[in-house]
Amino acid sequence: MTTSTAAVTTSQRTIEYRSVPAPVPAPGTAVVRMASLTLCGTDAHIWDDDYATELPIIQGHEAAGTIVVLDSADAADSAGGWAVGDRVAISPMFYCGTCHACSIGRVNACRHMSVYGCYEDGSLVTEQAVPLEKLYRVPESLSLDLAPLSEPISIAMQAVNRGRATAGEKVLVSGAGPIGLLATVYLKDLGCDVTVSDMNPGRLELARAMGADRTLTVGREEFPTPAQRAELDELTRGDGPSLVIDATGAPASVATGVDLVATAGRVVCVGISDAELRLTLRTLPVKEIDLLGSRNSQNLSGEALDLLDRHQDTISRLVTHRFAFEDLDAAFATLVDPAAGVGKIAIDFATGTSTGQD
């Protein structure tokens, strides 16, 4: 019997490598040999046993690889479009199709959603059987090393789409973590003027490198300062930005966004936390603000791959560390180290020595 190797998170901060039976494709699925995977903050919470999932689990939901086996019926169906050797990115989200959200096309908010690596076994395994409908072809000009970033890009695109961004708009992105930075790239691709705010000078430097028109440093005591508010007023003729994307999950940041956004503007919350947000019931109706939540994406993986392909030199700046699949303990320790300066950590499945950097 042939086997694959799976990295199983068995308990808090404990990963075991296990030999598991090699997957056999059923009709409508393909076996994908993993090439690369990227980690996000959710992975850190799962590894730390601080997430709404049960251990043990195989983590990993931002992944790309190559089709190595197809079911005989799918392999014979040339009209189906898939072949052994195709390079693919995996969309990890599954939805029921029948709940209210699904019935109105909002599958990303499905009541019964499941996600590879979060609520069921994911892609930190050398080979995985994946439904064909969850595979997206990687453009020829795009390296598989970057293709996993299409998953967080799709989340950033969903947030921007929820905000109905249009060319020429003045947009404030709060938070220069991966989602905020990827939202910035998409907003610039749409022709928006983008200001990014964050507390971390290094992240703001990266935001400028990734296309932000300007950045604002968030102080611990006051934001915005009178000078920063005057800068935004001059930029927007006193109206404030018409769209705010909050990628922090911090209540103070959301409240500031509601305060700064233009009358009849939109505030999109894509950052998640359990912290309580308090607003007066005067602000929302008087300014007639759209306060919107954004979760996952509405099957935007294909569009995300296209955006990544067009801007891969810019987006590749986000990958600050690379580790081999065999070095996951070091990868996760780096992921949660505030001093490591992590943007995104990539995991390479080819056997080799970890560098800890790109």
C-alpha cells in the first residue's frame, strides 16, 4: 500500500508527522501533490488550540500543487478540462447550498460552512484528494510557490467588493497585515486612492511598497492626530474617505473608521475578534453609514489568481519566511513570534533545508 505523509496537529503546539494511506480519487475528484502552502493567523490559533475546531486535525487551507491522479472516468473526459500534470490552487471552502445565505448567493456566509484545515482535515499533507470543483488552474506565468496566496487574496477581494469600491474613491485601509495589504493591491488595481494606517512602522513601509498612496501611523494615545485628520480632510475636501476597510478586528479601530468615514459612506469589517464593539445609535443613522461584515469569499479564487498573476512581483513581497514541510515546528514558532516580522510564511513541500526566509 502506498502512503502519504500528513502533519497532524494533535494537541496544543504539537505536530506529529504520520504515514497515512495515499488518497484514491473518487469520480469528480483529483489527487493533488502539494507543492506549497502558506500559513495565516487562523493557523496560529488552531496550532495553539485556541480555535473553534477539535484536535487532532491536519491543518492547511492556503495550498497549491499538481494533479497526479484522476479517476479513470474523469481522465477519459477530455471535455472536463483536467489532466494529470495540471497545476492547481485549492479553494478550501465548502457550503451547504440550502441555508438562507446560500439561497441568495452569499455562500461565503453559509450557516454550515466547512473549510479545509480549519473544520476538517486540510492540505498539510503530501497528497490530498480534492473535488474538481474546488480546483483552479494556476496561470502558466505564475509560480506554484506564490499560488497559495490566492486564498487570502480572495478574502481581501471579498471585503473590497462588499464595500463596492470604484475607481477614484478615497479609501482608508485600517491594518497593514496580510489582508489589509492585499486589499490595498486590489484597490489600487481598481483605480482607488488608498491610505493605509497601522501601528507598526515596518508594516507601513511594506504598505507603501505594495502600492499605498500614503500611510498614517496609529499612535497608542491618539489616532488620528489633529495633523492626520487635517491631512485626510485636505485629501477628501473635508468629507472623509468614502470607504473604510477595517482589517484589524480591534473595536477602537472600527469606531475610528465609523467616525472618519464620509456621510453615506461604507465601513467594511473583515478583521475578526471576540471583543465587544460599542457605538452610539446616533452615528449610524445620522451619517447613514453602511456598516458591513465580510467573511471568506464568494468563490473568487479564479479572480484572485488573475490578480496575483498581474501583480506577482508586488504581492511576493508579502512572503517574508519560507520553511520546508519537515520544519513545521520552526515555522509555527516563527508565525507566533512578534519579533519575527512575519508577513506570510510559506511551506515548501520539496525535500530540502529550511532557510527561515525568502
